[in-house]
Amino acid sequence: MTTATISLSPTGRPTVGRSAPAGRSATAGRTTPAGATPASALSTTRAAVLSVLGSMLAIGVAAIGVLVVPIAALVAFGPALLQAF
């Protein structure tokens, strides 16, 4: 069985089957200021927040959709039902 590895280098170009030389990593020269978060952590947090907000919106739309039919039935048949009693 043959396996291959594909990873993205810091420049965005794919590298196939190569790894960084010993003692070096992709983030060796990068530093972040004190208190700052890396961009990947920030985008992950943003994605999580948007996911939760999107789920809340979807639940709200579904709830409104469930209420449309009973409200329409009440508007259409309510007066006739009230007159019957």
C-alpha cells in the first residue's frame, strides 16, 4: 500500500512528500505581540460565533414557519367559528 502526504507551506504552495528541515518549523520566524491571538484562532472563533448565530436564525425561521399555518387558519376561519357559538 502506498501513501502520500500533501501539506500547504506558509506561502500557500502545496508541498508533496517534503517536510521542513530538522530544527525549523513553518512558524519559526513568526511572533505575535503580547495579548494578540493568531489569525487562525481569531477566524476559528469568528466561524464558531457565526455558526451559533446561523443556527439560532434557522431555528427562528422554522418556528415562524410552524406558526404561519395556524395563524392563517385562525384569520380565515376564526370569524365563522365565533359566529357558530
